[in-house]
Amino acid sequence: MDHILGKLRGARPQDIKAVLIADAAKHAKEGLYLRHVWHNADNVDETLFIFTTEDLDHARKFIEMEHSRTRNENPNANLPEILYLKGE
């Protein structure tokens, strides 16, 4: 099982969680399953979240496509920093 860790600054954790939950069906269709959302206790401006996936390459392509589309629509969009974590 692989993981995808996202870190986003400048948005309220409850808003991020609401968006991720609203997008859960679309994410599941692409093999992404939200597991946790955390608010950084040491940085009130930072929220982290993690997905699991069976196909990291497919998930990466999907996320990059979605972020590219979002940047095309709004070059100033606040998008998360993404780390792709390969399981051993």
C-alpha cells in the first residue's frame, strides 16, 4: 500500500476536510482513499492529509492532471504540496 501526503497552508482545516470529503467519490474512482486529516499543532496555518492507494503512478497522474487544470483556471490557486510515499 502506498501513501500520498498533502500539506496545505492558508486554509482552515475544516474547509480542507469538507472539500476532501465532498470529492471522496471522485478520488475513490481514481483509487485514492482519504485516511486522515491533521491540523499541525505547531503551525496553525498548516493542514496535512493522507491518502492510501494501490497504484501510485496512476494516483500521481490524476493529481498532477487535476492540479494542472486548477492552475489553468486560477494561476493563484492554493494547492497542496504533495509527497508520494512508496510502501516497502
